[in-house]
Amino acid sequence: MSVLTYPCEGEEVTHNPLEGDAFDTGSMNYSIGILFLFILTIVGFLFRSRYLDRPLSGRYRFGLALLQAIPLLLLAWLLIDPRFHGGYKETLTKVIALVVDDSPSMSLSDDESGGTRLEAAEKWVEDIQRDWQEEPHQAQISAFRTSQLVPAGVSASDYAAVIEGLLQKIQPDRLASVILIGDGQHHGPQSPVLAADSLGVPMNTVGIGATQKSEFIQARWIEAPGEVAPGTPFLSRWQVESDTTEPVAAEVHITFASDEVLSRDISLEPAHSMQEDWIGLRSVKSGMHLLRLVVNSKRTGELITQATASIHVEASTPSILILESEPSRLAQSFSQAVLHNGRYRILRPVSLGDGSGILWDLFRSDTESQAKAPWSHEKMVRLDPSHWEALLEETLPNINMLVLGKNPLGRMPAKWLEVLEKHFQSNRTGLLALPGAESLAPRVQKGGLKEVLVLMEQRSPSLRALDLSFPEDSRNHPSLAPIWSLISRPLQIGPDKFFDQRPPYSTLLVSDPSEKPLVLETRMGLSHAILVAPENLWTLAAFGGGSEGTGTSLLEGLWLGVADYLAGYSIPRKIKVEAHPNPGVVGQQIKVIVQDPSITPGPPLSGLEVKATDGQWQVLPLSPDPDWAGLGSTTWYARQAGDYTMRYARQDSHSIQIRVLDQSPESSDRLLNESLLRDLAESTGGQYAMFADRARIMSDIDFPPLTVQRSGSFPLRHDLRFGAGLAILFCLGWGIRRLLSLP
């Protein structure tokens, strides 16, 4: 649904009572400033050494002295800051306030427009604003939603609170008329009719909605992403709303890309009811696909209603290039993590020693989960010497991330080293340096790549086992987001290597309790690089401390976070937090869904937090979905009304705002409340009209400007005209003296 951005939305109309037609105001001390400027001019251009020596005749001396003294006396008088007291007239532009009810009942369908009531009302407001801009009018239009006029925690359908909020936005003497567009479903403790009397202007009301109850069953997609990456899981939320006199047994069928992904029986109860749920989907087929929701009668099999949404699956998967001549367990564990569920595509060149080579193109779709061989591949391409030598130069511009493993270039063509150095001088490609990459350092001459490899050389062995620790100031780093709930658990690896020093421009991601650097993130020219010191970090998957599976989850999550960060693959796009219903009601169950590819089925996590506006963060247990990787949920009950913030993994980019009301904004009766809207109009001298007859309300709605008499005081030294008059007198006196004193 489109959301209007009103030109005058939220504008507080104020006016300076001293800015009337009687005064011409400007900067401070206009009079003194202008006099000073003229004095400098006269002294500079008219003064001569004999200027004051020539005598004047008696008949001119007294008058000329008086003419010279008057401006000086007035200037001295201005220094005591005299003020003018009096009345003046002020012209005020009248304001017509358009108020659109955006309470939940306005989300129901409108039979006339085919959309919702809110969409129809906003469309009319847009038309009014467009007409107002095309043709000159004497009055000004200001448009608001009711939710913008009520305090936090108050229902947008509380018309009395809406009227009070409107008077705070617009000064009463500038308000010409109010036009309220809504369905009349008021929910508040005070009478809106009594509140409308305080407006002092006509309140015209436009009713929108059905006047007679009609049965309906409607399906819709509430949440459906427009674009997804191939292989990446995503969520969609469907809803079936009904208002019937008899119970209806129905079947829900959901298809995506012509494949049925869900079939469920639902029961639609009499009166108004609403059923909805989330569904997790994943696609590896690129192109535009149709997501279809079909509701059939279980008794007859006939189609009742349906809804569709289009989802575009990107044509390519982010690519990672691994350069490693000697396979290592660390690079192998990285490949397993990023290949899982089709997150990334891996390119791995292998030299054959005779000038030719093989390019492995690795990709594992969601159907290949837990493949037995970690290096299972989709295709292998053998390249002759000429194509093999040009491979790196052709491949580097198209990859998202580069991994340097053990002995990166080995027997690769000598030209590849030159290509690597030039690439990192002018490109933004993330780099992951694993133990063994330092063997390339003597061959690299200069640049950011040289600095990274030198750091990899400066590692020392530890004589005791290393405990993994995550510094407090780096826990909000994006690469650690997938393992935020695990970083407080004790994990240990055997004796291993650590960095001798930490560069001042780097970020320490993982260390031991004595702050020995184990994993660093640093800048490398235009790119970012992450350096790993321990060679046996992969052993976490087999010997991780804590609960069962902790080591595996931490290692996989760390590799995924590193890949997402270095590949520039947008984390907010992959991690999403949803709450429903929003807004909610005190004591109502609010379901929170977290979409994060790093979440795997298992015990509850602790990465979700919530707080009130002025409160403290509270941790909510997040339960991973038992069937789908990448999904987690929790149930939250708010005990007080107000605005809340909910965030995931301590990231503001993964946060949402939730409003909790003190009472339900919904009504069991969804019909148009004509009697209330008519009473509001009649009590204020306005008109009531149905939405179909809305043109009658705007037929004669323009108002001329209002001229009011005001009083106040004004410092004379601020008056531009007074200063100009003094300057002219000063020029006359000294100018005439100059003329009369000429030989």
C-alpha cells in the first residue's frame, strides 16, 4: 500500500507578531550600520586638508551647523535603544486541514475503488493536493494521518485525541476548516463531538465504507520480497480474511515457480475472522517467478479467492575465488560453510604443471544438503596454456571475494602475481588471508597486499591452548552478527599461532583472554581484509567446548559472517525482523519472526532484544525453526502501552519499531458509522457526505486571507527606512558644507 508524503505533514504553523505590514525588519542595528558606511565614504572621498579651514558666511553657518548636528543627535539617541509601541495589521493565510483516518479498520476493502478504504482516501487527498498546486488558491492545504496527531500508545481511531493533536499542530486563528475522511469507528474515552466544539471552525466529514454488512472471503500476500538471491531462503506472509454468517471449510494451496509448496485445510469461523502464517521458500532458478495463493471450497472444490505476487530471483550467485595450491583443512571448512544451501559459488583453479590447468566451479543447491564430499562440484573446465594464463585477469573483476590459502600461487602462471598486485591497487575486492598465505610475501613488491602478507608472516606459536575471546568493542562488527548469541560461551583450541602485533588501524575480532590477536580486520587500499592466525581453527567443528554442536555452529557462523562482510553482500537484505500484529495491544500475543541464514535448528538462542523508549534492553529467547534453516521466532507480550524497539544481534540495522496500544483499535462491527460522522459535522456547522459524493465537500472550500490587528513594540534601530533617512541627512549636511566651501 502506498504511503502519502504530505507537503505540510507535521508542520507547526507559527508567526512572529512583529513581522507585520507596518515594519520593514532586517539585521540588527540597520540605522547605525548605514550611517557608519556613509561616514567612511564621505571621509574618504570628500575630505581635504583645507576642507575645514575655509570660512563660511554668517548666513549659512547656523543652518549648516544645525543640519550637521541633527543626524549626530539622532544617532546618539539610537544608542539608548528607543522602541516604537503601537498597533499594526497582519495578514494570515488560512489553513484547511485534511485528516485521513488510518486506523486498522481502514485497511478493509472498499467496494467502490477496489483497494482498501485507506488507499481510496489517500488517493483523493493526492488529487486535492495536485489540483491545489495547479490552480492558485487563497488558502493553504495541510494533510495528516490520524496516527500522526495522537500521542504514543493512543489508538489512531480516537477522534477526540486526533482533534486535540490537530490544534497543537495548527494555531486556532489560522485554521479555516477541517475535513475528516474515515469510517467513523471511534475508540476512545472522550466524546469526539465535545472535542470538535473546541475547533471553532466547521468540520466536514466524509464517510467511507460499507453501510450494510456483506459476506466476503479475501486472500492476500502481506509480505513477499520483490527480489531474492538464488539459493537464499526468504519468508513470505499470507492472509485469508473473511466475514461470513456460516462457517466455511476451505483448502489453502500455495505454489511457487509452478511447484506446490504448501497445502493446508483451514476453517473460517462466522463473523469476522482472519488467518495468516509465514512460509519459508528458497529458489535456485533465476528469473521472474509467480507466488500464488489459492483458496478452494473443501466441500465443492470451487475457487473462492486467490492472490499472486511476483518474485525475481537474481541471475547469478555471489562468487568467491580460492587460491590455494596445497589443500588445507581451514579452507575446506570455509568452503563447506559458504556452499551450504547455495549461499555462494566457489571458483577454485588447480594447476596441472604443464602450463594448463583446471577450474572447478563449485555450487551446492539446497537439495544437496550435507553432501558427503565437501568438494562435490557442478562442473570442471580444463583450460589450455593460453586460456589458463589469462584466467585470473578475466575472473578477478567478476568475483565478490578472494581467499588466499596455503601457498596461494604455487605453480600458477607468473603473470598471475602481477594481475593480483594491480587488481588491489584500484578495486574493492574483499580478501580473506588464511595461514600459509604468507609464502607469497617475498614475491609481492609493495601496496596493501604486501602489508597484509607481512602481517601474516609476523605470527608466533603459543605454548598453551588458546581460549577464544571476543573483545567487547568489536562484538557489533558485521562479520560477527551470525554468532552473536554464541560468543559468550567458552571455546578452546589447542596450542596455535597468534599475531605478534596489532596494527593501530585494525579491528580485533577474535583474541584469547590475554588479548593475543587471533583474527584481525584491516583496510587494504580500497578493500577490506580479514586475517586469520590460528592454523587449527577448523578443529572447533570437532572439539568445540560448551554444549553439543556449539563449535560447529560458531565456526560456520564465523565463516558466513566473514563471507557476507567481505563479499559486500548486504547483511540487512539477508537478516530481517518482522512483528505481527504491529501495532499490538497490551497483553496481546505478538509473534516476532527473524530471518537470518545463519540460524540453524537447535536450542533457543539469545540474540533478540526489546526495550521501551526510556527502558533497558531485555533479552528474548529466539527459537530456531525445527524444519527450516534461517528462521527463528518468539512470542512477546507487552505489559504497558508505548513505543518499543526490537533489535537482533545488537545491530540497529536489524531493528524494528513496535507500537503497543492500551486498547484494541479493532471493532467487531466493520460498518460505516454514519451517525458519529454526521454528528461531528452538524455540531460544528459543517457538512457530511458519503465518499461517492465527496466532490460536494470541496465545491466551495477556499478561504480568503485573514487580516488581524496586532500590537507590539519594535526597536527603531532595526528599521531600515529610519536608518536610510539618517544617512541622507548626514550626506546633505556634509555635502552642502563641501559645496559652499569651494573656492
